[in-house]
Amino acid sequence: MHELGICDALLKMLRNVAEEEQLENVQSITVEVGTLSGVVPRFLSDCWQAVIDGTEFDAVDMIVETVEGEAQCIECGERFVADLERLRCPNCGGNKLTPVSGTDLTLKEILVAN
């Protein structure tokens, strides 16, 4: 489960940003997860709870926003929202595709309580 390693990296990023920006009372982080990234949002949330347990950030919530992945068919050029369950071009049925978006995982926001 690579989500555990991702959450560990997110915690390190949070620590670095909190230290550099002198942030106190971090309330939540928002993470954008592309549907073509291979990351399972539910697993990410579960792993976050395990990683922050017993740390100075153990009350920080993780908000996961999903970003739809888009692909382009190499054979006909059609761009479409890609579904991992059915990775075929809706126009020509081809399976030679290039991901255009939705492959990233981004730490979008750190929310601090006043």
C-alpha cells in the first residue's frame, strides 16, 4: 500500500511548511488526487490517521478532492474523461492512450485556525 508512504511524505511536507512559515494550530490539509494517479482516496485518508497518530499534527484532518483524469487516444486524437475500469477510446474503441491530466497528487492547502 503506497498510500502509507505518500502520507509519510505529506507529513514531512507539512512539518517543513509549518516550520518555515511559523504556522500554529494547523486544522486541516487539502490534497488533490487524480483518478489516474493510482492512489485510492479512502486508503489515503485511513493511512493519514495512522501516520499522524501521536505526532504534533494528530488532530489535523485530511480533505481529499478528486480530480478526473483525462486521456487522449493516440489512434484518433479523441480527448475524453478516462475511466480506469474501461480504458478505451469512446470514439474509436482504441486502447493506445496517453494520459493528459489526473495523474498527480498535490498538497493543495494547509488551513490554520485563528
